Amino acid sequence: MRALVLTVTCLVCLEYFSLLQSIDISSPHAPPIYRQCESRGCSDPSTGRSTYRRHVLQALDIDKLRMVTAFASLSKNSSNISTNNSSGVKIEGKGVDELPQCPMIPPGLHGRFPVILDSLPSMLEMEEGETELGLELGGVWHPPGCKARHRVAIIVPYRDREPHLRAFLHNIHRFLQRQQIMYGIYIVEQVGSTPFNRAMLMNVGAAEALKQHDYQCFIFHDVDLLPEDDRNLYTCPIQPRHMSVSIDSFLYRLPYDDIFGGVSALTVDQFQSVNGFSNMFWGWGGEDDDMANRLRVKKLFISRYPANIARYKMLKHTKDKANPERFKFLYSGAKRMTKDGYNNLKYHKENFVLKRLYTWILVDLPRLKV
Ligand code: BGC
């Protein structure tokens, strides 16, 4: 008889507890610990309202529990974030500031890894498979479970290279996530068929990225270069860093000492102190050399990782027409530096979309006079 009473009491308690938890998780004010979502997210895209309601006892497994414990201690003051753990489960939390800092040396690096170029998915397929990357709209990512030491905007000047863009996106997100940095990808596309102005697009990217997030570091990145070693950290050290030191198509050798093209890193402060890139370089060549001159004027030095780490694969393309005026603008660059660059930048923003894998900025660039 006693055993029967005990069993019934236990069942009633369990049911009561169960009801309480169901109420908790359906409340928008429930602590983040209960608001667990499937990897596709919590909300119904048509209504924007939360759809996923699961009993907390069903949700417990060791992986998720670890994240739950981390998020339970989050502060109330900090801003909303959405992140995921290694098992792909999204957890809405507050207060990234309260997380422990990510380790100085990211623990998940592979070193040299094979760049994926075969059987690339279509852009649509890639976007649909995005959930496993745990991105925020605009191709923004925060490492789960720790506070990133670096907030980095990856700025990619772009026009008419869709296959390259797919290869870039397919490889770069996984590469960056192993480095545990907070990052956003900005694809800045030039409209029309006037000569390509790589430098001006990078200025636009910097301006637009800073409107979105509080970045500390810019990585200016050609879309046709894919890193081959994840020890090549996409961060900004004390001095500007030229990242693409050894490229397969240059036989993994640096063409000349002052080269600053391909992929390069500048802190936001360094970028502003040199007044960004010159806006005067239309067509191929010279704009990166002009930046190297600006750095020299400001007594900054180009730093580099060793060539066996800063390795890149270059995707095949036809070479753009070189700009015959590049030498003229290079020679007079230092004189123009204070009035030609970030501070006289003008552009017409034709489109701006927070896509799933990146932020897309379509711009019409005017010819500026200095
Ligand atoms: C150009 C640079 C370019 C470099 C490597 C130089 O002649 O001026 O813009 O990055 O060659 O291709």
C-alpha cells in the first residue's frame, strides 16, 4: 500500500514539474537556459514567432548541457546574441561580454588543410546548408561559448566572378570559425562596366561594415585567393599585416618586398590614420602599392607570417587590363594622401542585402576629383 502511495505521489510530482517547465519554456521571459532551438532556429520565418517548444528534460544531453551551463550565467545588461555549440544546437543568450575570452591559440586549428574546389554547391544549396555554420544574417558569426578576442570585417571587392565567390564562401567560413574570431563578410560589388576600382570598393566596405558592427580589424581580401593553412590567423597585429605571402601561381614566393595586395590586414585605427585607400586607381594595379606608401608615410611597417603558413591558392581567371595611369598616381600619392581616400569617399548605394552567407553591397562609383 505504501509503495503504491509513494509511486502515485512521485507521478503527480513529475507531472507537476513537467507542467511548470512547459510554462517556463513557452514564456518569452524564460531564462535562456530553457529556450533551446533546433539547428534551424527558434522562429517561424513566416510569422517571426517562436515555434519550438520542447520539454527541458527531453532537451538534456551532455553536449547541450555544457552550453546551457555556460549560458545560464549570462548577464542581463548585455545585448542579445544567437550562437550555436558544436552539436549545431542554437541557444539564444544574452551577454557575450560575460563569456570567458576565447583562448589566445584557437584549439581547433588543423594547420595545412585541403581547399575544396570540386563539386561546389550552387549558391542556393550553400545558403540552405548555412544552418550548420550558425551564422547571423549578413554572414556574421560569433564563436559559441567564448568571447572572441578579435572583431574582424572581411571586405571583398567584387564584380562578375560568381564561381569564385562560391568557392570563397564555401571555404572561408569554416576556415574563420576554426580561428574563433567574431567576423562578418562584406562583398562589395561595383555596378556597370567602367574599370574596376578595387581600392574604392574596399573603402566602401570599411565604411559600411563599421555602420553594422563595432569592428577592430579589417581584412581586405581578393575573392580569388583561398587560404591553405588555418594558422594564418585573420586578426590585426600591432603593425599592418600582408597576409597572402606565398601564392601558388607565384610559385609560393613573394614577388617583391613591399607588396600589400591580395589579402591584407589593417586595424580600423591604422586604416583611418592613413585615410584609407586612394580612390584614384581605376583598372588593375597600383592601389595596393599606394597603400604601402601611405603606411610608410605614417611610419607603419608591413608584417608577415612565414611563407609556409601564409599560403594561398589562386583561382584561375583572365587578367584585367592594367591601368596605364597607375604610375602617375603612385608617384603623386603621398601628396594626395590627406585629401584622397576615406575622407572624400562618395558612392551611390544601389543595393544592400543581409544575405545568409554575406552582406552584399552593390555600389555605383563616381570619378572623384582631388
Ligand atoms: C601591381 C600591384 C599588384 C602586384 C602583384 C604590381 O605591379 O602594381 O597592384 O598587386 O603587381 O600582382
